[in-house]
Amino acid sequence: MKLFAIDRILPTATEETIRGVVIREALHIWMLYTKDIVRETYFRKDRPGVVLVLECESVAEAKKILATFPMVKAGVIDFDIIPVGHFVPFGTLLDQDLLKASQGE
């Protein structure tokens, strides 16, 4: 199952606590990347933070994995988890006659 994990900076976060765990956080993400759990990592452009694309069996498994992150343990961030899947089949959105014509039928 593919999931987006979007971080939320918690009110308890300080620059000092962030600096104290940011390197461990990066190493942790890298380790999960090498295990094909974290598939993609993005920095946000609208505010400080990250968006991760995870591959997990369930939302519950994703929550368990994210709870192991050093910044989560330090009370700096938490994550919103959004399960995603394939887009609704395009055939249901398109006129069937137009679809057949594009396929040469």
C-alpha cells in the first residue's frame, strides 16, 4: 500500500531540539529508504517540512514505523498519513465511443 506521510511541526518543537536530532532523522530515513519502505522524500516549498512516500502493508504499520523516527520520539514532529491508490479508471470518465475511436475500432 502506498501512503503519503506529511509532517506536522509540534508546538513543543524548538530549534535546539530540531538541531539535536536532525542528523539522526536523516540517517533513519536513509535506512528505511534502503529497505524500500520510504520510496520518496520531498522537502516542502510552502513551509519547513517533509513529505514522504511510504510502502507499507497498512496505515497501522505506517504509524508504527513513523513512531520510530527520532524527531517523532523527541516531540518535534508528527505525521498525517494519507493512503493513496490508482486513479479512478479513465474509461469510466471518458465517453466509451470516443475511447473506441481512439483505439481504432
